[in-house]
Amino acid sequence: MNDTQGSRISKLMAERGLCSRREADAYIERGLVFVNGERVTQLGTRALPEAVITLAAEARASQAQQVTILLHKPVGYVSGQAEDGHLPAVTLINAKTQAANDRQRFSPAHLKGLAPAGRLDIDSTGLLVLTQDGRVARQLIGDDSSVEKEYLVRVDGLLDSHNLALLNHGLSLDGKELRPAKVSWANHEQLSFVLKEGRKRQIRRMCELVGLRVTGLKRVRIGRVMLGDLPVGQWRFLRGSEGF
């Protein structure tokens, strides 16, 4: 360890997927982080990139208790903080709205620190992930995230092969080029969009650029996790056997 060389230990921990930077700082303050076998308690301590960083058993046990929830968000709810009189999606997480076939029992403690890992517009529906686990959040919304998100999109307007190719790659938003996407007709009424990024209202704005108007948008998959037959307005826990 070194006070001037290397990177902050919390940054290294987040980059390695051990936890979020905020969680790392909390663990460091509690003396639950070891660097090359030495306990670290000082925030801002730095270490070289090759340092061996481990968590104490208490921290690992705490992580094991953190839950990730899959919600079928209805239209009319915002993903994050309440705005313009609209309720946040987290208000739907309670015992009454839990899917009937979910085996894990809901506890009010599961709401502590529960936050959306990504956005879904107020006028969109489908799969929204809420998690207590900074590792999951970083996997889904970190700057280097490569997790696919799949959407079914109803549109008004005509789409020729040239503009379909532009939707796949060639459009820019806010002066920044979009990553390549996978856009194709899912059926005669809906387009399938598979994206690896999540700019604000990205799909709607992409469609506007090629003369289409979105009339319905539903997220059906995040990584390897499908929305499946989860009813609108209900939720379930991410199972131990599942991963994004």
C-alpha cells in the first residue's frame, strides 16, 4: 500500500466487481478490507493494481444477504425518484405484489438501499431490476457494461432497409455516436431492439431520427434474465441460479 501511488482501494474494488465504491468505503471504515493480507481502515488509501484485495467474512456474509428484485414495471411509474406526481417503481415492492410462485419470503429489510439498476421510461413497461447489491448495479449500468437489453417496440411509420441499417449502426444522439445495436422485425407489428447502452429515451429518439413514432415499448430481457410470464405490476427475487 502507498499513500501516493496506485489507485484508491475503493476504486480497485469496484473495478474488480467486489462491491460498489460506496460499499467499499463502508467496509474499509469498518475494518473489513484486507490488502495483501493487511487490514485497511483509512479511507482514501491507495494500492497498486496488482494488489491482492479480500473481504472479511462479515462483509461477505453481508453481501450474501443482499437481494436483487425483478419487477414488471407498468406504464405510469418512474424508475427512480418520484417526479411530477408520479410514484417510483420501488413503491410496488411489497408482499401483496410478489409473484405467487416466488419461494423467498419478502421482508421490509429488503427495501433498505434498494435502487434501480438502470432506467425504464415512465411510458414504457417491462423488466426493471432493483438491487441492494452494488456488484449487480455495476454489472448492469457501469460505464464498461456489455450486458444486452432487449426490447419489443411498436412503431408508426414506414421503415425501409436503409433506415433499418441506420438503426443498427450509424446514428448519434447528443453529438455522440451510438454503439452498434441489433434491430430487426420481431413480427409485422413490432421491432426487436437489442442494446448495450441506455441513453435517456434512447429507442424513442433513435426511431424519431428515421421517421418512426414509438407507440409501445416493453423490455423483455436483461442479459440472460428474461421477463417471462411475470405479470404487470408484480415482482420476484432473482434466484441464486440466475445471473445476468
